[in-house]
Amino acid sequence: MHKGSSGTNFLLLLLIFAVGGILGNLIGEFFGQYFPLLQISREVGFTSPVELDLNFIYLQFSLLIKLNLAGVIGLLLAIWLFRRL
């Protein structure tokens, strides 16, 4: 993946990560009833939003990532796919 700008490569990487994580989580949820190990998940992030009030603008930040084992496998496959491009 040597053609194009680094910004394009970064956006493609984010897109591949998102698709890999989403598909992996969906597969984990679907097949979790047959393979309970796939449904084991952890949540990482802020449980409540972080607030910043500057008197003229009010910002609220929140980030929560929930991954199960299948989602992690999906992310690893996404990394592999990105490196192959």
C-alpha cells in the first residue's frame, strides 16, 4: 500500500478496523449460543461522559469499546488484510 497519501491509508485502516470489529462482534453474538467462549466480552472506556464547559461552548466526550473474542479475531484479520493490501 505505497500509493496515495498517508491520510488515505489511515482512513482505510480505520474503516477496515471498524468493519473487522463489527463483523467479529456480530459473529460472536450469533455463534455465542453454540460456542459460549465467543461471547466473553469486556468493555473499555469511560462509563460516564467527560464534560468540558468553557462558558461559550459545552463539550461532552464519551468512548466505550466492547469487544468479545470473535471481535478481537476480526480485528486481527483486519490488520492482516490491511498489511496484505
